[in-house]
Amino acid sequence: MSCFSCFNAPAVDDAGERRVSRKILEAGKRPAPVAVAPTRVSETSPKPENLPQKTSTGNAAEAAPKKETGNGNIASQTFTFRELATATRNFRADCLLGEGGFGRVYKGHLEKTNQLVAVKQLDRNSLQGNKEFLVEVLMLSLLHHQNLVNLIGYCADGDQRLLVYEYMPLGSLEDHLLEIPPDQKPLSWYTRMNIAYGAAKGLEYLHEKASPPVIYRDLKSSNILLDESYHPKLSDFGLAKVGPVGDKLHVSSRVMGTYGYCAPEYARTGQLTLKSDVYSFGVVLLELITGRRVIDTTKDKDEQNLVAWAQPIFKDQKRYAELADLLLQGDYSERGLNQAVAVAAMCLQEEAEVRPFMADVVVALSFLTGEPAAYEESCSQSSQSTPREEDIEPDEHGLQDLSAFDRQRAVAEAIRWGSNSRQPGGLASNCWFVVI
């Protein structure tokens, strides 16, 4: 869960910023957002003492479920430091689940509710600790989705800052994908694609359904947690920011994140957009395909940077098999591999405006999450019939929904494009995402 500034770029103020092309937000029709909360998390967040504090007589770990506030959001519980020390057996070393730049995470047990939890104890010496604590409490109190980790509560006793999450028994994606021990069974191809699909749905919720939209800013394999069924949930929202609203095309921020996952334009300028997350997702998807770390200094010089190593292979479909994790031992659909590589390549485009929206990534990945026979059947059906404009039913006003037609046609072309050879002319010339 380690986070650090990936480049030494200076902070960028709103004044004098260079504007990103309006094409970033005009490249496709986005679904109408679902309002989650009107609250905007700003750089100048309230002080920790303004958070609701637990009184000395109450007990935070009530057996009753969390109550909804007046605006429909779920209120988090507040815990005392003593309660969480008891839950983690005084933060014993054998309860330690992991350690990152902002503190340590322990496995705990809440006796009142008989519930297993994960307790993150933020480093009191971290300069960013208070801010990340506040952002995470606010974000996870307002945002709720099956692919986002649930925040159960928090502790703000004195100078102690702790967060209490639902416990994810299988740990992080990193634990099951990168440098696994010989006696550990590698993730199957379809488990990997289901994990990618779930993570994409979590990002889609943040980008398309939350209002205002939220930029996650720290997507990486160690921040994707897995439950007992390998169902993925995004965690660690300390770096999340409210995205651009109104006529704004980006938000400016000091460059933060993890080296290798940061979008190049964000690293250069500090200008953050939703497409910055799309790039990070492309890196994670490429890790899932290859089983390699994004940065691995133990490999040969030309293979140490995963994205740089993969870029020449993206241009030649005949080489796609070189990207597949050797631990898969060829147990994957060739068409599925082609489609997954195509999605990763588009997410990793250098120019932000030609990267897809996460809603389109979700559509594309939905075809890769079934069993081999079902996937082959969907590919066959799509190859045989592409939707025609005249087949779209008129609405009550006698008008055709051409946006739905365009999306259906794009999905059909996506599957077919992933299974056919690429023509010369570069990545974008054959890109199905561009037309959505």
C-alpha cells in the first residue's frame, strides 16, 4: 500500500494552468451521473477535531447496523483507541496484515459484533497523514458500491488516527499475482479477467455515477483487495480527489501516486483528469495479463519498465502471446487474450483524449468474464451480425436512439477486432474505442 510522489514535479496552481483539449470530455457520450452527495472534498479539509468524536460513556461497536443520515449516506461508527487496541490484541505483530507509506494495517476482531475487521493505523509522523485520514473518511462515508471496500468506522482519539474496514480474507491482488511462491496456485485467466472487470466497475462508479465525479488517483495491484471468492474491491482512498465539474477540464494537484502507475500527462503537469485513472487501470490490466510488476529492476534493462516493454508488442498482434503470463501455461482463449491486450493498449495511450471512458472498458471486459465456450459463442454471434441502423427501434417520438446503436456496433466491432489481425497504420487507426 506504499504511496509516494512518482516524480519531482512542482505543485501546479489554478492560475496560469495550460488547458487540456476539450476532446477529453467530448470523445463520447457519458451516462447521466447518479448523485451520491453534494459534498465536495477540498484541499483545505476540516481539522480532525471537527470529526464526530466518541463520548466516554458510549460504545462505538454497537450491534445495530449503521444508520443512514438525512441525505441517504451511511454514517460511520466512531471507536476509541482502547477498543481498537483490544480488537487487534494491542497491535501485536502476528496481527499485522501489511505496511505502507501511511501506516500499518492489522487484523482485528470486534467482540460486540463478532466481526473481523482490518484496522489501519496511520503513521503519526506522516506529513500527509491527517489529510489522507480526513479524505478517506469523507469519501468512503459518501461512496458505496460492491467494488469499493466498506469503511466501518474510525478513531480520532488525541493524535491517534485509525480507520476500520471490512476484512478482505485473501489480501491484495499483488499477493496472488506478482512473485508468488512455488507452492501457490497462480490465478487462472478467467479469475484475472473477473478481477479486472470488478475493478473497472469500481472506477466506473467513481467516474460516471458519483456526483461530483471522483478521481481515485492511486489504482495499483496492492490497492485491489479480494474477498474469499476473489471478488475485487478498491481500497485506500487517501489520495482521491473530486474531479473536474462544470466547464473545468481538469483539477490541479501536487503529483502523488506510485511510480509506474501515474499517467504521463499528470506526471508532467500535475493536471489530473478521469483519464489519469484510465491509464493506471491499463497498467493493472497489463500486470494481470503478464504476471509482471510494472517496475522490476531484477529483469534485463529493456524489460524493467512493463509498459515500455509492452508498447512494441501492442503493434503486432502476432506477438500478443509473448505478453501472456508463463504461469498460465497457455490455458486461456486466444481471442480473449487479444481482446484484453487491445483494452490495455487503449488505456495506455500516451494522449489522454484517445483513452476510453471506464464505462466503455466495462462493456469490453464484460465479454471476457465467462467460461471459454460462452466467450467463443459471443464472439461468433458478434462476427455474424453487426447491428444495423435500420434495426434500431424508434422511441415514442418516432426517433431512433443512435447513441445506443453506435455503442452496440462498437461492442460488436470490439470483439471482432480483438480476434482479427491488426492492419498496418498504428494503434489508433484501428481503435474501436475512438468511435464510442
